Amino acid sequence: MRAVDIIAKKRDDYPLTAEEIDFFVQGFTRGEIPDYQAASLLMAIYLKGMNEQETADLTISMARSGKMMDLSPIAPLVVDKHSTGGVGDKTTLVVAPLVSAAGLPVGKISGRGLGFSGGTLDKLESIPGFQANLSTEEFMATLRDCGIVVVGQTADMVPADGKLYALRDVTATVSNISLIASSIMSKKIASGANAIALDVKVGLGAFMHTGEEAIALAHAMINIGQALGRRVAAVISDMNQPLGRAVGNALELKEAIATLHGHGPTDFLEHCLTIAGQMLLLANRAPDAQQAREMLLHELDSERAWHKFRDWIVGQGGDEAYINDPTLLPQVTLIENLPAPRSGYVAGLDAMKVGLTAALLGGGRARKGDSIDHAVGIVLAKKIGDYVKKGEPLLTIHANDEQKLAEARRRLLDAYSWSDEPVERPPLVHEIIT
């Protein structure tokens, strides 16, 4: 078997066998197939596509390029969730303890923010001492003892994905459904979860800008999961405006803590209940969505979810004082309200512009490895559908640099659009695919 023949076969639009895909993936991971041949195959896949079987075969081959976790000694069924990335998306911080409090262990490999999209690990690392880099043994022990573990991807887990993604990024082959789906699902398969709820964002602040793209990606990931014996459901959720009120790492952590205490933003809570409900349904812990919601609200109201959150953070080394008193979390030196330039209804609030502004303030990265400022960000006072009087605060900017604050002020005003007539609030969820 030769790499060049596999490239030619896909170039000519023939499906690849599982053996051919595995030969290429493992050879590239070991360094036996050079970057230029891998780049050629990626472009052939981008142009010609992959069928469902090829995509599933690519996923399992990538997952098997490194360590594969077996979580069966911990529990017969472990659940996971994945978001395709959004602005203000701190969902894992609430969903994981909610679901774990309801009796389902949650084991998750998560990521850091890049561009306009925030990362769960960055929010968690606002807490002094929190350890996101755990060995396989530490992962298993934390999951067993706390019922939740959220870690970063290690070098020995799905190394093929890391190498292939680095090439996709510089060869304009990122936005292919099969390549995106296999990248996401390979990490889910390798981390050992039996059931996976997917939060597929769609809109201005998402990587999928249209409903058709989001649904196609959701179906591709569900098909992979089914082919590999996993239970998978997808929620197509709106990302035309930020989720919740807070955008920025420590600010989002504070909002998640407030939500676990029962006084977070309504839209954020509803979104968390939807994702967590799907996780319960996948695990057959509730007969329908309404009973799943009631179970989760009980865990929230009883504060069992909060106690699970606290046990989890401490279990991964986080300093409990900072979550018991969130005012101890990183603070900025500059806080400024942005007044409304006119009276009227908020007709639009561009999530991507808000996310990019948070990154400009220092809360995000232009490149992997960039350092971030955990304290900076934006807290929204008015969102789509709200009526605002001229001069009322639209939002509050948290900054540590005067020049960046001035630029943020200009950009955030541009993120809003206005109407003289009442505006309907956008739906939180467009569709649920099971």
C-alpha cells in the first residue's frame, strides 16, 4: 500500500477503504508519511468529500492513533457533551454538575479559546490551582471520586487530530463537514464516553453560519456515533447573540456560579437545562424531556448541583475559596458602562463582534499558545428584544488597558442594531436531532 495511490484514489472520487484510511492516518502520525502528502489527501477530501462509512473509519483511526480510555471500571455509562464553540458559552460549568448530581458521571476532554470563541478550560483556569492537565490515571480517579472530570487534550490522546488540524489550518481545508465531524468525534470516542450530547451552534457567532450547515454537521456526528456504538443527540442552538450576559473567562465563571445558586440569566439556564436534559434522555434516566427538566431543576434547587461543582473544582486542585467567594476571582482596573446612543428596541447584537472584542481586550487568543487575561470581558445589560432609553447602559466593559477600552467601546456600539418597533427575541433552540 502506498500513500500516493490513496491520494490518487480520493482525487478521482473513489471511496477509501478502512484499511487505506488507517494506513494513511497511522503512517502520518508516526512521521512515515510527509506533510505534503497529507496536505494533498486533505485537499482531495475537501474537494471530493467522504461518505458516512469513510467518515466513521477516519474517526476511529484517528481515535486509535493514541490512548483510548476505557471508563467501564468507573461506571457502566459515562456521558459527555460537546459545543462547536460560541460566545458566552459557559454551558459545561453548569451542565456537568447538574447531570452528575442526577447520578450520571461526566467525563470530558475540553479545549481553550481561539479567535472569537471562548474555551471551557480558560474559564476553569481562572481559579487558582485548577489542574486541566491530568494523566489517564488521574482522569479516572477524579471521575470515580467526584463524578466529573474536565481536562485538556494530552499529547498521547488523538495525536493524529492535532497533526492533521495543524495542516488543515494552513491549507484552507478546515471547513469540510467530514473533517470537522471526525476531528470532534475522534476525541469523544477516545475519551471513553458512551453517550454524547452535541451543542451545534448556528449564527453570526458560530462556525456554522446557516441552519443547513449546522444540521449537516449534526447528522454527520450522529452517524459517526451510531456507527461506533455510541448514543448521540444534537441540539441546534442559536448563536446570533451571546449566550447569557457575561463574555470573558472569570466573568463567565461568576455567571455559572450564580446560575448554580439559582439566579443566573434565564436564557443561559434554559439552554443548560436543554443540553443536560438530552444527556439524561440518552442515558435513559428520564422518559421524556419534561421529566428530565424537572429532575434537573430539583438538583439545582436542592443545591446538590452546586455541591457537585464544588467537589469537582476541589478534586482538580482548584482553590475552594475562589468559588465560595467569586469576588476573589481576577479583577480588572477599568470598568465602564457603554450608554445607548438612542432610544429603541435592540434588533441585533452581533455575537462575533462581541467575542472578537473580548479577545481584543485580552480575553482570547489569535494563535494557540497565546497568553490571556482572565479578568477582562463584557457583561451585557441589553439583548435582542429589549427596549432601551438613550443613555441607559447597554453593557459594561471590563478592561486593563485604556487604549483597548477605547477600541472596545467603538466596536461594541457597532455590534448593536436598532428598531423603533418591538422585536421578537430569537429562539434558543432551532431543532433537536436524535
